[in-house]
Amino acid sequence: MLLGVEPDHIVQEVGWDEDCDTDISEAVEDVIGEALLEEDTDEICDIVLLWWREEDGDLVDGLVDSIRPIAENGRIWLLTPGAGRPGHVEPGLIAESAQLAGLVQTSAERLGTWQGSCLVQSGKKR
């Protein structure tokens, strides 16, 4: 199951741009059977797909903003360009930013030219 997404999950996509891998977004949509929610939704989500590049600003702020719509046991999949690609985010910065935002990384997954980091709120392993 891609990124642990299940058919009944509500998934929001944040930070999508032309450089993102549409195959990932479409694969998630195929599993849930509907379109991903846009950034401005008010719905509570099981998963937030957060596309992030080094030049996108303060990662801590981006993560804190992404926590707001997630359900109590929800998670953020932080999707960053892989090593050697423009916009790559160093793993140390991801770990530090996650900790400052009150998150912990539970797993990592290579997704083509993107790297996925699964982040959950501290004290919640999922």
C-alpha cells in the first residue's frame, strides 16, 4: 500500500507544483477513490502529503501548518526531492524541523526521484 494509504482515508495535498511527481498523487487518488483535498480545505485529514523543497521557506512552519488539519492519529508524509536533485532537503534538517514541530519520523520511503518521510505527532506511533 503506497504510503500506508487505505481506501477510507481522507488525504490532503499541500505544496504541489509542476516539479512534483504526479504519479504519486494519482496513485494515492486511485487508492482512496477520489481527488486529493486542496490546501485550503477545512476537513480533518488522515494524511497530509506535504511536497517541500529547500527553497520553500522554514520547514518548521510548513510542518506546523500541516499538523492543523490532521486527525488525532493522522500523519504527514513529507515529500522532498531526492539527494542530488534541486531543492533537496538534508535528512538532518528534516529530523530537527520535525522535532521542533512536535513530530517524530516513523519511516522513510524512496518514491522515484522523491524521498518520503512519515511524520507523526510525538507520542503517537503509526
